[in-house]
Amino acid sequence: MVILVVEDDPQQLELITTVLEDERYVVDKSTDGQEALEKIEVRDYDMVIVDLDLPSLSGQELVKRMREIGLSTPALILTANDELGSKVTLLNAGADDYLTKPFAISELVARVGAMLRRPKQAVANTFSIGGMEIRYGTHEVVINGQIVKLTRNEFRLLDYLARKSDRICTRTMIEEHVWGYNKEPTSNLIEAVIYKLRKKIGRYHGDLIETVQNIGYRFNAKQ
């Protein structure tokens, strides 16, 4: 799980980061509202924790912008304002929950866990793109009527790339969202899985997975 923490107080930011990493979450950090929005627009997060008072863009406005561009990423706002009207305003702006400062770290961890356990929007049993159908119930991939058998890692990587169609996925994005790494792996696992995928898919279709030199990979649905 990858969480973005947006907090302009350095001590608070480091405290929250340390606690979440101890809970085995991958944490990205920002101290500025506008910078955080730019991160959110180009990178997938499983959740964002946002301080209400931020430079450039307030936490409330940040969450509002997220909803306006169609992002349903769970958002927890940290606020020093305990007034009911303020809390209602935050929820109406698109926040999923709020936590009033000062708060106990144990409560923060509990809120994060509860939010991440909430049911996500239902996912269809199949996903079709570029002449390929991904079947989640059976973990099968069908290309031009032919069933392609994949390993668990191959299936997860192909599904992730396909759902980011025509967008470059960096190694970091793949590591965090497919395998959940919190540090650079020493093996060439991604390259090995990509190689095997290309061999299996290439029998029935052109090269759907494009290498973008020095950046990452892209699923080319137009192939």
C-alpha cells in the first residue's frame, strides 16, 4: 500500500512517516499542497493523508481538486479545527475522514487501517483492451480467442500495465504497486517477468509492452 503524506510541519511529517513505515506501508511525502496535487495527478496512491493548512493549496482545496478530476483515492484530513461546521465542510469537499490535532498516533494508525479496509468500487470480472481480455475470476488472459497461461507475477504485472494503457509506468511505480517494495530490489525481477510476458503474448499478438528507455514500460493498446 502506498500512502502520500502532505504535511508542512517537518517534525510531524517525519513522525507520521516513521509510524506508517513501521506498519509496513510505503510512504511518499510532500510539504506543499500544489506539489502534492501534481504528484497525485501522475502517480497512483492507495490513500492520502493531508494537513488542512498547507502552502500554495489548502488541504480542503487539494481534496476538492482530486474529486474534480475523478480521483476516488481515500483522503484523511488532519485539522486543528474541532468545530462541527468545519468538519462538515471538509466531508462535503470530498474528504473521507478527518482527525483533529493533537491526535494519538495509535488513532491515526487505526484510522488508516480502517480506511484502507473499506470496500473499493466493484471491479468487473473481466477487462478488455487491445484485443486482450483479462479474466480475474480464473486468472486467465485471452488473446484473439486463445487462452494464455500466466504465473501470478506475470498476471499481476500485465494487469497493472494494461490498466495504465498508453501511460509510462516507471520501475518505482511497478515495484510499489505490483510487489509493494519499499526499496530498490537487487534482482532484475521486472525485466525477467516482462521478458516472459512478451514471449507468451507474442505468439498471439504484437508487442503490447513497450520499453521506454531509462524510464520504464508502457502497454501499447494500439498494437
